[in-house]
Amino acid sequence: MISHYEEKQLSKIVFCACIPLLLFASACGQQAPPDTRVADQIAIRETDAQWSKTAGTRDLDGTVSYYSDDASVLSPNAPIASDKKSIRAMWAELLVPELSVAWQVTKVDVARSGELSYVIGTYQITPAVRQSKIPADHGKMVEVFEKQTDGKWKCAVDIFNSDLPLAPAPPDKKN
């Protein structure tokens, strides 16, 4: 016959032995989240293409709306624009009648988690009139997208820089 003390000890052992089994059974019942990377890549390509078209129409508010609320833009020869006001000011300099702005995505990669993505591509800035004082430019870009709570993708980090060589420094005027 088992004493009351031994019965309590046996109950503890059985309980402790069952915990891993319960955890294992629980884990087996859970499914991994679906892999939505292909659909996300398509959505991001479409979003980015629409964003480029919006910028091409010189729609300042529409262009800025593609950024997340905490976005940062690292444009050439300028400080980081890390709020909507400074991002808007940066775009206001580019979306002028004298210029045409466009870009194309060449690569989209989405994290397995489905929360982040990066885009690599090229951009072109061309004068809209032949005798423009603003030179043409072309270069490369990287954009980091975040999936928002509503399922839409917004740009959180945008960096672009020119493929053109640096202009020579003006001559030193010391004589």
C-alpha cells in the first residue's frame, strides 16, 4: 500500500512528466504562418511603380504619402530627412516643372516574417526642357518597406545616389 506522502510524490512526478507532452501536443496543433512573400513582392512592385507614376505627375502630397510616419530619406548631398515636413521639402525640390523624376525596381526581397522588405532599383532625373540649368542625373536606390497594420506597404527608409562622377572642385582663388 502507498502512503499519502508517496502518493503526493507520485502525483507530482506524473504532473511534471505530462507538461512537456502537453507543450509538444500544443505546438503540433499550431500551424506556421503562411508564406506570403511572393504575393508581398508583387504588391510592393505594384506599389513602387504607382509611387513612381505619382511622382512623375508632380503630385507632392501623393508622393509623400508612400512613406511611413517614421520614415527617413537619405538623398544625395543633404542631411537625413526624418520627418514628413523635411521629406516633403526634399521632394518639393524635385517635383518641379523643370524636371521629370522616375524610377524602376530591379529587385524585391521580402523577409520570411512578412513584415519588412527591401527594394533595389535605378532612378532618372531629367530636365523637362532642353535648355534647363538643372543637369540630368541617374543613379541607384534602395528602399526599405514595412507592412502597416492595415496590410499596406509603406517606405520606411529611402536612399538614392548618383552614378555620375563628382564635378571637379572650383579652382582655388588664392593668389
